[in-house]
Amino acid sequence: MRSTLLTLRWLQRLIGVALASLAFAAASAVAAPRPQIVIVIPEGVGFELMSATEMAGLTDPVPAWGKSLGWTRIALTSYPATRMDRPTGESQEPKLVYNPDNAWSGSPASHPVPVPSTPAFEGYQWLADTAPDGCAAATALNSGISTYLQSVNWNNSPRGSGRRAESGSTLVEWASISGLSVGFISDMPIGHPAGAALAGLHSSTGEDRSHLIDQYLNSPTLNVVATAGHPQYNALGQAIPAPNFRWITQQQWKDLRTKARSNGWQVIYGDQNLLGINATPSADNPRRFIILEYGDTTEIELSGANHQQLLENLSASLRFQTRMALDYLDRDPDGFMAVIHMGRIPHLLGKGEIEPALRETAAAHLLLTEIQSWMRDHSANTAQSLVVTPLYEYGLIWGSESARFPFAQAVNRGKGRQPGIRINHAGPTNTLVPVMLRGPVTQFVSPLITGEDPVYGPYLHTTGLHTAIQRLFVSTQVMLNTPDTPDTRDNPMP
């Protein structure tokens, strides 16, 4: 009898412990914070352009660019595997790897110089001659691979052909596998190659816009896509007499209005129609495809007196669609990832438009502050990570005397006045750029730092930033306890 009672008491205790464990697990599952991961790409904005924007007082009164409490700010390099615009089969050309000694050399360059249009200093020439392009830099972030120019999440091997980055390797695919909704928001037209790489599409060349747009229409991973590129409007949002099919073909424009709906997309044209997308919250709402009523934003005419108002209107539109997209993505009880792309700054600097580029940089800062405000307002029971980086620097921006004196600092002429700066190279460079982070993602970055720059401090390659965000998804999977946990290797295979 005594042994029977002891056995019963032991069973009661065991059951009690089991029930308590189940209750704790259930409570933990309920209390597990929802991931909110936002990646902001003000493409081409380097340290010096950010600094010049601050000098002009365009980012007041908010502490600018990750300098306030709670941010981690380090440097980033996006050097490619090769400067060829097709797969070479090689792993990494050693001469392209970022080297501070090469980057900061102010010695006169030996002639003939590789980039004749850039001042003949060794550092300038090396930075211009080892640069990525927007596609390779975006691919390094999204797929975690160093590759060739014009690659859209496409590997650099084997020689002569190459192959798509492994399925499940892009951050967009990782987010989807992790059960998160995914959004891509850009001020560039649909089919823009760097934007396509950021959206997680795949192509051996960014020139194949038709293939890229077809992937948008058939994407299994994207829940919200918001871009420019409406063929019946110009960059001012005005109707044009003849459609502009530069970024989307006439057939694809037709498909967008027919096949997209059959693929589960709701097509929305223009800001005024965005207000309705969050009217009826539902976890089962269809994916959304949004095209603003703006046309080719890469060819904005800035010679008129209204260029400042034009840029402000476009920037306000991007902020508006970002808020609408975040509100929609936030419906997902498992959380979301949003990639937000500002791509006009390289186009402005490529035309020598410094003042508009400064204002566009200020607009990127304003977008960032509004995203932070949104995240503060939606911080209950969430694990929020914010990543901000331009991926690469465009223009080799330095002071107005930097053609004579290498790396001369910008001339501060006071608030309200354009600082003395100069564009030294009409293209991307291998100059280090900032990456600013806050939230759980920061804990994964420090082990991936690869070097120390004498000016900008610790830096990592963009593929390392991919790995840090990827590891965040692994921790997210553990938290969500979903059954399809991805491989934890840096480049998972299917």
C-alpha cells in the first residue's frame, strides 16, 4: 500500500512538472516577440555625402545617420569577385579586395591610368577601378555571394555560364521560409536591375528586364511590391501622350492587369488608391502589387525651377507607400521583413547634380526617421531590427579642392548653403560606406568584421552582413518554432 501511494505521488509530481512545462512553453509561445526586420538602402550614399548633407543643415534637428543612442555603426565594403559583366568561373580576384593602403594612397598614379576621367592619384584610381555595380552589391547582400557585375543573385561559376544562387539563399527567401511576410518598396521603376536583386529575383544579367518583371508577377515569396515605372505617366505623375515601355513591355503591362490577378496579386495604381489596402485586416489577404502613378524616375529633368518640388513630391510618395506597406505587412502574426530602396542618388550624381543629390540624401534621412517612428509605434511584443546601408559609394565625393589635393575635406559653408564638395568619378567606387544597425541583428555582426580602416574603423564585406541577417532568421525560426527550419550554413542548399 505504501509503495502504491509513493508511486501515485511520484506520478502526480511528474504530471505536475509536465503540465507546468507545457504551460510555460505555451506562455513562451504566446509571449514570443514577432520579428520586424526593415532594411533601408539609400543606394550610393557614402560617408562624405552624408556629412555634406549634415553641414548644409538638411538633417536637422534629428541626430543624423545612426549617431544617436541604440545604434551600431561600422563600415562596409561591397567589392565584387570580378569586374567582368558575365560569369568567369573564378572565386575572387585578389586585386579587388578592399585594401586600406591602396584606398588611401595620395601618391600620383603612374600613366596610363586605368580610369582617365578620374584624378590621377593612386587611391582614386584604385577605388574607381575595383568598384562593384549596384547589381553585384545588392546580390552580395541578398544572396551572400561575391559575384560579377550585372549579376542579379547569380553565381560566378562555372566559367562561361554561371548559375542561379541556390534556392533558399536570398534574404527574401529566408524570410519567407521563416514564415514572415516580405515587402519590397522602391522609388525606381519596375525592372530596375539593382532593385530586382534587392527584391530577391534571379537573372544572369540585369539587362534582361522582361525576365525580371515576369519573376515579380510569379514570385512565391513577395507579399508587397511597390515601385515606380507606370508606362502611361512621367516622373511628375502626369499622363503622357504615348506610353513609355522602357522598363515594362506592352505585353507585360497587359499581363500585369490580367495574369497578376490570377496569381493572387491585387494591382493598385497611384497613391490615392493605396489608402484602401489596409481597410479590411486579414491574414489571408492576397499579395499586393503596387505601381505608383510615376513613370521613369531615372530620367528626371532637373534643369527647371521646379526640380526641388519634384524631388520632394517623389520622396513624400515613397514615405507614404512605405507606411502603407508596413501597415499591411504588420498584419502577419508571425512578423515581416521589408526592403526599402532609394535609387535616384546615383542617377543624380551621374548627371553632376550635387544640390539635388544632397536633398535626396536628406530625404533618405527623413524616410529613416519616419520608419523609426513607425517602429516605435508598433513595438509591442516585437523584436525589431533595422539595417541601413547604401551598399556602395557613388561619385568619389570629396571636398571642392580634392582634384588637386587627394581626399581634401568638404568645405563647410554653414547651414542653408551647399558645402564645397566635388564629384571625382562618374560611377560606383570601392570606398567604404556606413552600415547602421539596431536591434537583435547587431549581436551577429561583430564576429564577421574582416578588417580595420584607419579612417572609417572596423569594416565587413556585404556578404558578412548577409550572414548576420541570415543568423537572425535562424534565431527567429527557433523563436517561431516552425517546422521548416532552414539549413544554418552560410549558403544553404535546397
